[in-house]
Amino acid sequence: MPSIELRRKDWKAVDADAVLLFVTEERVPELSRSLAELIPAVDDARRSGDLTGKAKSVVVIYAGKAIRAPRLLIAGLGPEARLSLETIRRAAASAAKRAAQLRIQHLALPTPTEDLGGIRPEDFLQAALEGAVLSQYRFAKYITTQQDNGLVERFTVCAPHTAEQRRFQPVVEFTRTLCEGVFLTRDLANAPPNEIYPETLAERAREAGNRAGFSVRVLNKAQIERLGMGGLLGVNRGSARPPVFIIMEYWGTRRSQPPIVLVGKGITFDTGGISLKPAANMSEMKADMHGAASVIGTLYVVARLRLPLNLVGLVPATENMPSGSAMVPGDILRFLNGKTAEIENTDAEGRLILADALAYAERYKPQAVIDLATLTGACVVALGHVASGLFGNHRELLERLKRAGERTYERVWELPLYEEYGELIKSDVADVKNSGGRPAGAITAALFLKHFIGDYPWAHLDIAGTAIAPKETDYMPKGGTGVGVRLLVELLRTWEPLPPDPATSP
Ligand code: BES
Ligand code: MN
Ligand code: ZN
């Protein structure tokens, strides 16, 4: 990841390859006037019509000897009335990408001085750094034929005065850690399935725990058998690699305060099993552990920031493979909570491993449980790659997730859990079956999970569409997006105990 640092320096005096300024459409004249003496070329750019402040436009100005850096980049924010954290992220991403094309390695930016379009300077800076840093991601570790990766390596925030330093240092530190979490999640999701399989995923969780300060316990196959996690074992039957169940614990406040539990789907490769998937694009299913990666990334950020709450991460991990020993349609599995499910389709495997993890979560008597899973193609059909599916049993928890989604732009859209959909997953021979066929596929998957939750507030995020991007956009790379980390950190950073839910409490 590029470095981000705060320096006690005026932006005019900073020794960088370029300085980045932002401007809304309305404020172009004001900006060029204020720089008229120092850098007359800014006003030339305005008069020629190049400098407009249009959203995502970037103008490069050669600043002469007036400032220390050789160039100025002026990024357009669009009209002030439409300014949002997201337009700032996108403007910053455009600027950082242009900088990278120009082979700029070190980009500096001044701290914002006043509210703009109702956005506080702290929030402006965070959004700008997020957009800039997150746009400089590439999964390049296996590419051996290029040495210059052409990415910005260093961002310097210029805060010349002590008061500003004090004000913005926490923002820089927070955003750095947040972006590290997103990069970690993207790296895990993008890593090939011969690098990340259950045991190596557990190793990477251990490393993250050591760096950030959370504990990691890894249950092996024998321990999983002793517990009776029939879902995880059933999915694992076709695989040559053993499953793991990863338990991550961060205790940031009194032990007596119940934790929030995050559960992440950790299918390190999903072939579909005996209900084999078609060959086209099957390699995307290396990211079928993105939910797990998001949970690891979130624990990393929360623990590094020492947020004052208790947080547990649970990751059931296995491959889903066909073989002579694989689970077959018609099999009946028995889960940790004693319930049974008939296997209708071995490709509906995510819900089977989540079922055991959701049942396990009850041991913590948690304040809330949130699971993240690349669970259904049906969710991609419903919401595309734009929003994650949201489901759950607790109104306030769902509303909080929606608010965090709007703020981070990791948007979520609620789908109903009407009882009638339950008809689709009734089984003649077991408590439930693992597929209801095509209708309402994202909902029936969530309803399946609901059979296995304990007595706690629960939310389920189907990230099948948002975890794997079909193409690069703004600050999102193609492939693993890192979705979930910014959403959950936003939810947790101001976490308050949930009120009882009228619909679910007696
Ligand atoms: N991992 C897939 C869902 C998926 C699809 C994630 C596309 C990301 C992109 C999941 O395990 C799966 O195969 N679900 C099946 C369920 C069906 C058999 C009921 C699906 O969606 O087709
Ligand atoms: Mn599947
Ligand atoms: Zn899957």
C-alpha cells in the first residue's frame, strides 16, 4: 500500500512530485484568483476552458519556480450542491490515477480549511485519502515481467500549523489503517486458490492477528468433527485439503460486555461440487472466501485502532470439490445445533458452512451477529454489482447497516424474509433443504441461514455481486473489491448497544 503521512509543511514548500488541489465548479474563479500571483498558469487554464471543476476532471499545471513541487494537479469535484463523500473519493481516485500515469511517485495535498457543501474538513480529508489510496491497488505479486508498477507510492498531507496537525493526525492514522484493512482483504480475495486454501487462510488470519493485536485459534478437522459441524464437514468431503474453523477474538473493552460476532464464508474455491459449475468464469470462485477476507480485514482495522468494543470473527473454511468421496444430492447433514438439512444441490454450499458458524456464534451470547457471504448468483441478478443484499431480524441493526452503507458507499439493499418463501425450502425428509431452486434465490438462502441462528440480533449480507468487480471503476479494482471492511468499520466505530427489537423480543 502507498504510505500516507502528515507533515508540518506548507503545500507550497513541500518536496513532492506534485501537489493535489480540489475545486468545485463554482469555486474555479475563486481558486484561480487566489493563485493568480503565484501560479498565473492556473488562470490561463480557467480562461482556456480546461479548468472547469467538472466531476472527475483533472488538470495538470506546471507551476514553474513559484512552489517547490514541479506540478499542480487540480481535481474537479463537480457542482457544490452535489458534493458528497463519494464524489470526493472519485475525484481523488481520478487524480491519483492521472498522477500514476505521469509516473508521479509522491503526491502531496493540503488539509481542507473549511466546510464544503456541508462536509467537515476531517471527513473531506478521509474521503480524499480513501479514494486516492484505494485507487492505487494492484494484485501484481505473480507478475514477473514488469518492474515499474506505475503507482503512486507516497501521499503527504501538508499541515503547516500545530492546531491543524492535531486535528488531522487522527484522520490520517484512521484512514491509513482502514485502507490497510481493505488492501489485506483484496489481497486475500484475489490470491489464487493454490495459494489460499483453508490452512493458508488460517495462517494469514494468524499473521493479521499478530500485527493488529487479536487472538486467533484454528480448529482442525478432528476438532470440527468432535464439535459436530456436519455442514462444514459435508462440504469438505470432496476435498483433498482439510477444513478449518478460524476463531478470531479482539477484546477491546470489559470481558463482561458481550461481543459482536462477524461470520465470513470461507469457501477457498467453489467448483459447485457434484452439482458442478460450468467451466466459463469458474476461476472467479477463488474469491468465494471474500466474506472471510472481509471479516479478517475488519478485525485487523478494529484491533489496530483499539476500538473500545469486543469483536469476534468466525470463519468456516473449506474447498467445495467433486470427487468419489464428495457429498451428493440426497445426502442429509446434521449441523452443530442438531438440525438437519437435505442436500438438493451441492453448489448451495455456502449456507451449509455458515449454518454451523451461526450456531457456534450463540456460545458468545453476542450483542449482534453479522455474516458476510458471496452466497447467491440470484443476488447478483437482483442487485447487480452495485449493492449488497441485506437481510435480518432486527430493525435497528438493519437501519444502522443501511446508514453505514450510504456513508461509505458500500450500499446495502434490504430484501424481505416473508414466511411464504420458506415453502420453497421445505424438505420431506429433513428439517429443511439447501436449495429452493430459482425463485427468490437470495431470499431462500437467507431463510435457510435463519434456521441456524441463535437468540441474537442478526444481519446477513449477500456480497456475491459487490465482492467481485467485473471491471475497474474509480477506486475499485477489477476482481476482489474489499467490500465489507469500510462498511463494518463505519458501523463499529460509533457502536452503541442495540435497543430490544419489538418484532423479535418476547
Ligand atoms: N458462490 C456461489 C454464489 C456466487 C455466484 C458468488 C456468482 C459470486 C458470483 C454459491 O455457492 C452458489 O453456487 N450458489 C448457487 C445456489 C443455488 C445452487 C441454489 C447459485 O447462486 O447458483
Ligand atoms: Mn456454490
Ligand atoms: Zn459458493
